[in-house]
Amino acid sequence: MPDYYPLLTRAISGLERNTREARLAVYDRARQALLKQLRGITPPLAEAEITRERLVLEEAIKKIDNEIAQKEEQAARPAPPPREPSRSPMMARPAVPPRPPMQPRDRAAAEGAKPAAASAAKPAAVASSAASAPFDLDHAPARGAQPADARSGQPVEPVAPAQGPRPFRPGAGRFLRDGKRRVLKAKLLVGGLVALLIVLAAGLGYMQRDRIFAFFGVGMAPSQATDGKVADRIGAGPQTTPAPGPAPGPGTVSPVGQRAVLYEENPATGQQQQQVQTFVGTAIWRTETLSPGPGRPPDVGIRIDIDVPDRRLSAIMTIRRNPDPNLPASHTIEIQFNTPNDPFGGVANMPGVRLKTSETAQGVPLAALVVRVTPGFFLVGLSAVDTDREQNIQALRERSWFDLPFVYNNGRRAVLAFEKGTPGERAINEALASWRQ
């Protein structure tokens, strides 16, 4: 399975401004490129393979966001104040006593000693000037050359180096920053990321070719395989009429409708505050035998059919155990919304699944990651971390109400709440017992 973390890290490090909006733009381009390439593989991949790759990409995005948040939190902490250096009495400079006034006799002796001191000081000044002056390659003396005072014996005044243009430093250009160069670099990084995603998607299709051929060519006709895959991934939608089959097994819960309520925003006109419009419906719980995929034994799953007739909205939610060890999820929840002729444009986004103790209580979200597969169809992968898995199973077992918050395409928000009741409690306990959890 490809690792998207280093790819996204390099793409984000090349951004001109590493802001939240810029990172979201990179994430969206990566999601679109990955989905486009996975959908374009021939023969087509199974929906489970596509979903698994998308969840791996989302896990990498979540990891990068957590690391950036930790760095920003550390950067926001105030730095400790600098310590003032301690001044020791030993470091104090001794006071220099003032010189006594020079007498006329001493002044004459000093003037007589000036020529000798000057002749001794000038060679030292030449050496000091040569040691302190900057070294210049253009004016360096030739090897074996002697100074003028060595040939003539006369003291020579030190000559200051010629003042000219400073030599060019080859390493100074790498410190220049050009805005256009940074933008071009970011574009090249994003383009490289997209190209690498294309190669990874093609490699994934090539590695899974045996499973794809076995899925479409062994034991069933192509039309039967397609129907089985759709029924397995999405479930029988409201527009599909299931074929008659045998009666449910002894573990199947009787279809008894539980309370369901749809809360929608109803923006009022004028200066009035926003109001909430309520629609009442039903939720039917039951267990059913689901096929996790080719080559795997059937497993028990939970299905909830929710219907809000006054709003002409229905939803099918399926909870199952994840049998794929390569998918980073303990369980999966599939939610299919059906809103025919909806004036709001259908369901555009669903942030997660919440559970609560009563209809009016505040819901607690499950530790999960939500992926939009198709318009109105969402796949929720519950976290496989041990502590998160235990908290999720405890919430499913103990809390009696579910919340499905979502957003319509026109931006209006809504919440679909439904209770478990006795049928829901029985279905969840039966499924958890079958999963040995």
C-alpha cells in the first residue's frame, strides 16, 4: 500500500505561505487526483479497494495536521526572558592614575627620542597594517619580492590597499529569494505529487489484477457480479425491489419502527431569529447476513432503514465489522441518503456520527473518519486504535440515540436523530456477540 505521508509533506513544505487554506487546497487536489485515477483504472477496481486507498490518504492528512498543530502550539509559547550576565568584581577594569605634568627638561628628552621611536615603530606599523588589512588576491605580492626599505635601508610609509569594487562571492546568490521562483517551485511540487499519485494508482491496479479478474470472471456472470457488488457496498436503496428469499433467521430482529426526528434550519425573514423545523419519521432496526467480499465467509451486520415521509427523505445505515486487515478501521458504517426531487439539492456533506443518551441530549461523536464516496453516499471508518475502539463499542452498546448531522447542497444544515429502542438494543447486542466484542 503506498504511503502518502511523505508526498503530502513535500508538497506542503513547498508552499509559499503554509496557511490552513493553502493546505486544504493541496489536500483537495490530492483527493481529486487520487479518486480520478482510481476510477479510471481498467478493469475497474472494487469499491472496497477505492475506499481503502482514500482512507489511507485521509489518515496521512490527519497526521500532518496534528504535527503542524503541535508545532504552532510550541511556537506560540512565550520564550523565557534572557538572563542578565553577572558582573564579577574580578572583571572590573583597574583605574589608571592620571599622568603628572611634563617638565621642560623631560619634554626636551622626549623630543630627542621621537626619531628613534618613529624609526622603530614604522616597521611595526607596516606589519600591523599588513596583518589587519583584508587579503586581496588582485594586489598580492609576488613570491620572493622584498619591501623597499630592505633594499634602500630607508623607512617606507605603509601604503593603503587600493580601494576598488568588492569581489563577487559565488555563494551569495543562493540566499536571494524570488517570489516567482517560489511559486514555480510550488507548482512543480504539486504537479509531481499528482504524477506520482497516477503512477501509484496504476501500480495498485496492476498488483490487484488477479483479484479483479477473479471477481469479474469466476463463478458468476458479469451482470451478476456487478449487482452483487452494488448490493454489498450500498445496500438495497429505496428504488430497488429485492428479490423474494427465505424467511429471516432466528437472530433477525422484527421490523418494529422506532422514533426518528429530522431537524432542519428554517431561516425566517425580517429580523426574526432562525427557527428549526421538525419532521417525525420511523427507524427500523434488524440484523442481516452481509457478504464482505469474494473469498470471505458471510458476516453479521446491522441495518437501519430510516424514513421521514413528510420530508420525502429516507436513509439506509449499515454497520459491519471490517474484515480487511489493510484498511485502518475496526468497523465501517455505510450511510445512503435518498432525497428525490429535493429542493435543497440533496445531501452534500456529513461530518460524522454522534451518539447520545436521550433525544434532547448533546451527542458525542464517534472516533472515526468520514469519506464521501458518491453524492449522498458516505463511508465512515471507525478508528482501529485500541482506546478509540473500546470507547466506540461502549457508546454503541450504552447510548440509546443516534445523530447524523449533515449539510444540504444549498448550505442549510440538518440533523437526523433516531433511537435504538428494544429492537436496536437487540440488534447491536447480537452483532457484538457474533463479532466477539
